[in-house]
Amino acid sequence: MASEYDRREFEAALRPTRAIVDLGAISTNIRTIKASIGPTVDLMAVVKANAYGHGARFVAKTALAAGATDLGVATVDEGTILRRAAISAPILVLGPIDQSEYPSLLANNLSPTIARLDQLDNLLSALPRLDAVAPVHIKLDTGMRRYGGSHDEVMAIARRVAAHPALHLAGLSTHFAEADSEDLTRTDEQLRQFQHLVEQLGAEGIEAERCHVANSAAVFASPRYHRDMVRSGIAIYGLQPSPAIALPPPMRPAMRLVSQIARIIQLLPGDRIGYGGTHLVTAHAQAALVPVGYADGYRRGLSNQSWMSIRGVPAPVLGRISMDQTVVHLPNQFHLRPGEPVMVFGADEAPSADDLATMLDTINYEVVTGIAVRVPRVYLNGEEYVGVERLSG
Ligand SMILES: *Cc1c(COP(=O)(O)O)cnc(C)c1O
């Protein structure tokens, strides 16, 4: 715990509650995925939602340096942030785009995912010059019933893209609903529908530059889902797509949340802790105030059930988690003072993101994307300090 980088990061003029992101872990995860898909398959690093809470700018640059070829975001705004960070790799907006956003999409050289014919009109009317060529990815709904066009819609969109001199059919995609399931029957049925589309377009002489269907779960489920490019999100952060899918070594989680003891609290029998007094103290004990709360993404649903780790010893949460503060029971074998480091999740004896997800009846995706922007991100490469991102810039 008390290693060189811990001291340095806690000495910096920064709030002690921080997400530590190991960019070395991101690189290792990217390289391991690259090794498993092979040299002929491209890798899109999905960095939507501020890189699943890890911080999009640092993660995107690290992923590209480690071998990712493309980036995926959910919104035009998310793509714009990356362009402002001088990233020039292809960036695909995976979700639907409002009509008003096409000029900004094109100005930032972002690629849209098209699923309706009228979206092409929006794209074309936003083209800045007559000789400009806009890359287009078209998405087929093969069973997710979320974003994506029907077979006939996609055929019509693809014909129009292929025939238009200002449009380039850069990609054809679909998205799996159950690639994390042990039973891949329905995933294969989705793939079959996708393949049918590819063949029908091929019969008309229409071919996309790259086909892409796999999310992280599908990457590890089978090479038959890899096609020309995979779109991996959760795995690049070192988190499992589902409890059933283990990531191969040496992949590992990149994020941990740390804090510091802000106050030692002497507890007497009969005391009650926090809002609603939901924890009743029955014996003399010591507790510690930790300046992290549900507004940081340390969710209130963890009240009275989660724990943190102090000097490698579990420290259970006592009472309700407030917006900005939480009280934990102190391991009584130590004489501790304010300033003592606390591991909130992701390392030592603290819960993993998966453990918190289980307590909250959700998935690890929601735990890490929920870490609020007010929590500074401190970037390390292994033990080495790389940089910091915080709300005030
Ligand atoms: C978010 C997203 C992904 C990444 O999914 P993971 O399960 O995190 O790998 C891939 N494709 C699309 C279309 C997405 O929206």
C-alpha cells in the first residue's frame, strides 16, 4: 500500500478521493485482445461514457498506442472531445444521431451509424463541400430490437450509399443481445441474419469496407464472430463481460477507487450512525469518516453492506452512505489517524467492481460508468505517475 506512487499521488494538491487508472493495464488488455483476434482483425476500443468512467482521453490514446485501430463512442459530443485531444484515428458514433448534430459530426470527422434512410438525407445536407466523401456505417437489427434497421431498410440504405459519389460504405454492423450466454444459439441466429444481408448485398456488387459484429463477450466466445473488426468495451478495462466469461491472463482491471480517512470517530454503545440512524452501536469502537458518497458513484444501495480496505483489513460500511461521506468501522488492531489511505474498491481487501455490482444487483459496467466526473482520475503506468484529469481542468 505505502509504495512510492501512493505517497506521490497523495502529496499532490488534489482531493484524496480519486479513481486510480492504470494505463499499463489498459495496454496489456488491448494487446491480449489483439493477440486473441490475430493480425488481420481490427480492434475498435469502445470509449463511450468517458471510457466506461476511466477517462476517454487518456484511455483512447493508450488504446491506440497499444494496437487499437478505431474508437467507438455513443454520441457526437463524446467524439468531439477526442478530436479536441488531437486524436486522428477513425471514430464511430455507435448510437442514433439527432438531425441537428450532423454538421458537427462531419466537422469533427466522425463516422455515423445509420439505420434509417432519412438519416442519409441529414448527412448529405450537412456535407460541407460537394467533393467531400463521408464514411457511413450501416447497422442491421438482427434480434436486439434496439438500434439498427430491418433487412429491407438496410438494403435500401446500402444501395443508396453505394450509388452516391459523396458516400463511402465504410462498415456494416449488428449487435448481439446474448453473446455472454453459454448457449450461443440465438447469437448464431443473429450472425446468420447478418450473413444473409452481406450475401444479398454481395449479389448486387455492394461490399462494405469492414463488417463488425462482436462486443467483448463475442470476442471471447468464438473467432466466428470476429469478422473484419471487433468492438470491445468492458474487456479493455479488464472487467468480465459477464460472470460466466473469464478474461485470459494477464488481463486485469484498470481502475481502483481510493480515499483517505478524514476523521476518527469514537463510538459509544447506543450511538446511531448517519441519516436515519440505521446502524446501532452496541460496544465501544472506532470508526472513520471517508469523504466519498453516492454523488461520487459510491452508491447508496451499498449502505450497511459494503466494506472498504484499510491497511489490507476489511472496514465495513456503518449506516447509510451520504451524498459526500461514508462512515466505516475501523480495524481495531491499528492506531490510525486522519490521512490514512483507504481502498474503496478495486484492490487490496476491498470489493472488486464485480463484488459491488453483485451487492447492487447490477453489472460491473454500471459500477465503473457511475463514478462521477467530480472524482479526479489519476493515471499511472504500472507504478509510474502519468497525469491527472479533474473537473476544474
Ligand atoms: C457499448 C457497445 C459495445 C461494447 O460492448 P462491451 O460489452 O462493453 O464490449 C459494442 N458495440 C456497440 C454497438 C456498443 O454500443
